[in-house]
Amino acid sequence: MSVRVIFSAALCLVLAFSALALAVEKEADTPFCRIFDTGTPARETPTAEAVARRDGWKRIAENTLTHEFAGDAALVNDKLTALITTRLGYVHVYSKTADGLRWRASMSIHRPRDWDGYVNLEPRSFKIVENTPGAVMLQPTFVIDPEAVVRLRLTTGEAMLEVQPQQGVGAVTVRSLARHTLVPEFFADDLVITPPPSPRCALLPVEAQCMHLVDGGDAVVVFAFQASPPFAYARRYGVEAQDGSLAFSEVLKGKSLWLAFLEEKGIWHSRAAGAKDDWKPPFPAKWRCSVAGNDGLAVSYDYEKGPPAGVALPDGPTIIYPIDRTKATPLTTILPIDVMRNTLGVGPCQYVLQAEGLASEANPTPEQVSHWVEQQFKRKKEKAARDEIKDRLAQMVDHVARIQARIGQYGGSAKQLRTLCQKHAGDEGAARCLAILDHLDQAAAMKDEATDAPKAVKQLADGIVALIGKDNALAECEKLGERIRAIGSAQDAALARCRLHVRRLRAECASRPSSALSKELQPLADQILQKK
């Protein structure tokens, strides 16, 4: 063979590999959604490297809905690969990081609970429901219950897997290499759970979200719920801390669950109890500190403001993470409140108001109204807007009164619940429930101006109206607005804490459904949460 022939063959090989490399690089940089047939079912959990190579995988042509799968199915976009396995019965999720693809979580799907507990649903085949450049969706057919329906969906450009339970699905379990499970409370205190080894578990009074903190500070797995799950818990799936954690959650028919994967160097940080370090936020955001207590209830505060004055900090570890963005947060960085807005369509304030039946089309919150009024003074339009200013301030005062009444309902309910717990003082859960009720009493008892919030806000609102037409009134308007916002923030925190503690009671009852106390207490807790 001549040198020219050898050189030509080598050149062709180089060009072929170059074209392949360019195609892979282009795919990595371009948003897309695809479905793949792996060709053969996996016998063990595939490594991230094997999934990245896609050896033997066949891409299903766009808009094709009738493919017969020979192997497992994979939903792939520019952020995630969700591998749905038949022999293993899991959905393995791999996330794109700066260092390549990483396994982040595995999910199993269960039938509704019966005498045999929660039985895993193992896929045997797949139906393609959606297959476009913007979104892909599969519906597995299960071995033991062909009538069960759940759909899995990815959309272009988002690191979120949507799980849609339709019928015959009762719960999901998500496993990851997490040391801590965190339930974020955007206006109240977080719950920070270090799950105990199996078979013991820690209850999760989840409403909108819970999070697994993984990869030593570089990733967060967020579970977002369209509806508050009836029962959820966390535990380790091994005996060693490094074995990771699982989160179990019941699901409701027709209500989606999302798994979101937040990838960012230093996105969370942990500090041992009592320890100090020189850690600084790696990127601009609203960073939150949560110091865990023995019962999981943390003391949470803004990182920049520091711990609240006069509040004793628990002796557990401190978790620091970015809960929301600032104007300087990189656009490509996704945070927990972004996940809430992208999945539920609302932010935390609107979510709480909707959950409590206090939302309206205008939502005249102290935050929103006071800022709007200040803008009128700043633009020197307050005279022309006099009537609208008075109307909006009146709506705000009414809103504050309704919030205060709802907090009062929680406080009144605490007395009824306490009497019931004392009636069942011999129940093993009575002491824990009474401790939770102590927290509920504290949350419902507001302090300072917020004690009679409607009266205080009405006086401040009247003060703002009196400034209309006066010279140099902006500074005084801003001072009054700041006091109004402080009262609103105190109300937000009190309402969120009240709701949290009643959810904790409900979770305590759900963990022991056969006890006499739980049978009486749980329906009352449900009524309190649903009362509008």
C-alpha cells in the first residue's frame, strides 16, 4: 500500500472524527429535545459515561409516535437525559455539568397503597405521546398493572423532568447522593432533615417544594409539587452517611411533580454545628442561611442581614443556599424560586395567598401597593393619582385585615387542637404534637405594630394620603412605606409559620394513621388548612 493511500485513509478518519466532534459540540450548545431507543434493556444502572456515549442508541425521528422499542427509552434535551428502564424499573436522570454528564437521581413509581404496601410499577413498553423539537413525552406500559398511567415529559432548554400521574399511580420515590433534605419555607423557617438510616424515616411536611443537596455543594435536586402531597418522608437508603438519601412522596391523580436539577459551582454550602469558616457567596443572589434544630425545624435568615436579634440558634448544621435572584444574578443560573415560577406559574407570595384563599386579581399587598404609591410621588404624579392612591391604599388595608383574621383563626384552632392532644396524653405522639402547637401559638402571637396590623396600616396609609400635594413629600412617603412593608413582612412570616406548623401536625398524624389521636387530629388539621 502506498504512502499516499495510507495518508488519504488517515485523513478521512480524522475528518470523520472531526465531524463527529463538531456535531457533539453543536448539540451541546443548541437547545433540543429527542427520544432514543437504547437497543437493549440495561441490566444494571448505566454509568454517566456510557449514557453520554449512547452506544447502540437509535434516535426516533421527529414527530414519530408509533415506534416499537427494542430496549429502554431515553428522553434527552440539552440539559438532561432521563433513562426509563424496563428490567430495572427505574427512571435514571443524568444532568449536564461543566465536567460532563453526571448521574443525579433515580426515581421509582408505585401503585396506590394496598395490603402489600406500595408496589413498584415496572415498565415493559413505551408509548410516545409527544415528539417535537420543543417537547418530548413518553407513557410507559407497566407489567403488573397495564391500566396504570403516568407520563414523563422534557421540554427544550429546561433542566426539569415533569411526572404526570394519571391513574393507578400512588407514590414516587426519588433517590440521590444527598446528605441533607431541605423543605424551603420562603417566608418562614426551613426544615433541614438529615435522614436516619432505613427503616426509620423523617417526616416531610412538604407543600410546594423539597430539595436534595448533592455533589458537595455543586448541585441541588428540587422536587416541585403542583399539589401538596398527602404524605412524604425522607430516609437514608443505606447505613452510611455517604449512601445518600431518598424522598418518598404520595402523589395525587392529575397533579404533576417536577424534578429540577440546579447545576452551579458552589450553589450550596454546609457548616458543621458551631463551626466558622471564610466562605463567601460564589455568585450574586439572595442567599439564605438555615441553622437546623433537633426536630428538623431550622432558624432561617438572610445571609447579608445575619441572624435575627434575640433568637437562640439551634445546635445543628448550617445550610447556606441561594433562594432567589437579584438583579445581578446570572441569567443562566436557575434558583428554587425560578423553579416555582416555571412549574406553578406563581411566586411564593402568590402561592401562599392562593393556598389560603386570600388571593385576588389585584393582590393589593403592602409590598406591591407601597412601592406603587412611592413611584407616583417620585414621578410627581401623586396629585393626579389622588383617587387611585386612596383606593389602592384602602384595598391594602382590607387585605391586611383579612390576613390578620386568618392568622387569628390559626391561633384559635391551636386551642382546640391542644385540648384534643391533652385528651390523648398517653398517645406516643401527643408530646410531639404539643411541642408543635407551642410553635403554632408563637407564630400566631404577633409583636409590635403587627399586633393590630389593620389599625397600624390604616394610620400609615392616612399619613401617606395627607402628604399628597405637599412639597418634598417623597422622603416621608418612603419612610411610611417602609413601615407598611415591615408590617406586611411580619404578617407574611406569621401566616407562613402557622401554615407550616399545621402541616407538621398533619404529617405527624399521617405517620401513625392507626393511633386514636391521629384519627381525631388529622381531619381537624386538614380542615384548618383548607378553611378559606
